[in-house]
Amino acid sequence: MKKFILAALLMTSLSSFANETRVRTQKVYQPVYNKQGDMVGTSANYDFDKLPKDAIYTITSKYTFPEYNLKECIEFTDEYGEKRFFIAMNSAKERLILDITTEGEVSVLAKIRK
């Protein structure tokens, strides 16, 4: 259930960054709230090349260009100070949201068919 709520929050956060990402030049932290209005963390745009090296290797090996295009890369810090990274990638058939730990482990958080 916690992953589902986090996925919904991040999908909302990712979509809100979609139009602003290309304009920003500095890292700007945005608060992230749950449905009850409580702040659960912060998110900010993040450079793909600054992700953990193991994650970059996994992503570039498994989700290759030009089939997959990177759309968003954000850093999420929860209320306990723990960081995670989330990547949104599009292909002709689906949109993927990848969850990345600070140790470089990559998992699919959401797969949305087009």
C-alpha cells in the first residue's frame, strides 16, 4: 500500500515537473504532500549522469536508446532524510517509472501501457 501511495504521489510530481524541467537551470526543491495534506518529503530535478554508477549501467543496458527516451529524473527525500531517485522513461508502447536506491538498485515502480 505504501508503494502504491508513493507511486501515485510521484506520478503527480513527475507530471508537474514535465513542463518546467527544460526551463530550470538550478536544483529547486518542491514539497511533496500525501492526500491528507501532510508533507511527506521533497523532490527536485536530478541529473541522470549523477545517479549511482550501477544504476546508470543497469538503465542504459536494459532500457536502450532510441527505444526508450528519458523524460524525467528526480531525487526524492522523505521526511526521514532517506533519498531515492525516480526516472520516467517513454517508449512507443509504454511509460516506465523506475525506482532507484542510493546503492544503485533499480526496480520498476510503474508500467503504463499507451
